[in-house]
Amino acid sequence: MWVYNLDPVLVHLGPFEIRWYGLVYVFGFFLTTYWLHQMAKKGKLTLSSDEIWDFMFYVMLGMLIGARLFMVFWRPDVYLFHPLEFLKIWEGGMSFHGAFTGIVVAGYWYCRKKKLNFAQLGDFIVVPAMFVLALGRIANFINGELVGRVWSGRGCVVFPEYGNVCRYPNMIYSFFERMTVFGWLLYLSYKKEFKEGFIFWNFVFWEGVGRIAMDFFREDTLYYGFSMGQWMSLVMVIVSGYVFIKYYKRDWIKAFKNK
């Protein structure tokens, strides 16, 4: 058993704070931008440096807006009656499904406007994004949020804000699950050429599967046996499964071939 005593704030600057949670988003922005530049240098991506920066600006904006707006599904009592809470992104409370929706909408809109290939960009952006999402779970743990269900087994954690009971360290479980998905996406990105969109839909499918599994360890309100996040993730799994069957049968065979 371990009692949570971490400080989510890295640096205090008067009335301002620099939190570990916020740093993950900043790091994610620059890591993804760097990754896209590397892909462009290798000739895998036909975007100029200015186009990459513009694209990332739209993606980041879509992610922040979507992530906060979707929090209404989890905390309607807070966000419907205290709308200024939407602006406090440094305190955590960012919906993955909202962020994903915001990124897709903003990215697709930008690509259509500039006549770029959204499927190609999606394949590249999900690799660093998955790594950052994994780090996000560590940030959740440091924030002491998204706590696990009550459990008294070895390795449980007490979060004093939620009572003097031991819980699953589900954020840590989710970190390793997401790192596994990141490894798979990285493997696909270096293995060989796939039909555009294949790696993107792998991200959608495996993140959906992983979220459904990991949320069984998380304390949350259930609706017919599933949390809100699990139901949304189930939609991701069903849609991506349909897309795989319809468009990517041969790519799955190719993914497991040695040559």
C-alpha cells in the first residue's frame, strides 16, 4: 500500500503554476511536430515546414476545444453551471474522446481546405500521439485524478482526497497498455507500406479496446455495466472493425508477414 502524496505543480510562479499535466500537452505538440518534419525529410510526407506548423496549430486547437467540451458528459454539474471551468485546462479533466473528435474535425477541415491527404497525415500523427497519451496517464496519476476502484491487493494506492481506502493504480495500468499500442503503431510505421489510413484505424481500434479493458479498474458511474468512456470506446471499436473488414483485409495479412 502507498499513500498518494505527489505535488501536481512543478513550479509556482506567483499566481501562476506550471503543472506536470500541462507539460505533457506542450511536449506532445512539439514531439508530433518534430515527427512530422522527420517524415517530410524522409520523403514519406509531402508537406512543407510551414504547412506542418499550420496543421499542428489547427490540431492543437481542435484537441483543446473538443477535450474540454466533452467533459460535459462526465461532469455536467460543473461545466454546465460554471462555464469558466472550461478554461482551466491546467487542472486536468481532458476528455480523450473529445480530444480525438476535435483533432479529427480540425485536421480534416484543414486538409480539405489545403487539399491535403488526411488519411496519410493521420497515419503519421497517431504514432507520437499514442506515446503522449501514455504519458498523459502518468500525468493523471501525478494529479491524483481518475482514481481506481477500491481494492486492497498488493500495489494498491490510497488517494486521501477520495477517502482512506486503497485503490487500483489504474492510471499506471493504462500507461503500460498505451505504451504497448504505441509499440505496435511504431512497428507498423517502419515495417512496410500499407494502404493509407491503416495505421490511423489501428490507433482507433486498439485505443478503443484498451480503454474498455482499463476502465474496469477505474471508479466511474456505470450505465448498463459500462462507463461513459467504455461506451464511447465501443463505438470506436465497432466503427474501426467495420472499416478494417471493408477496406484493409490485405493490409492485416501484410502486417504479420515477415517480408
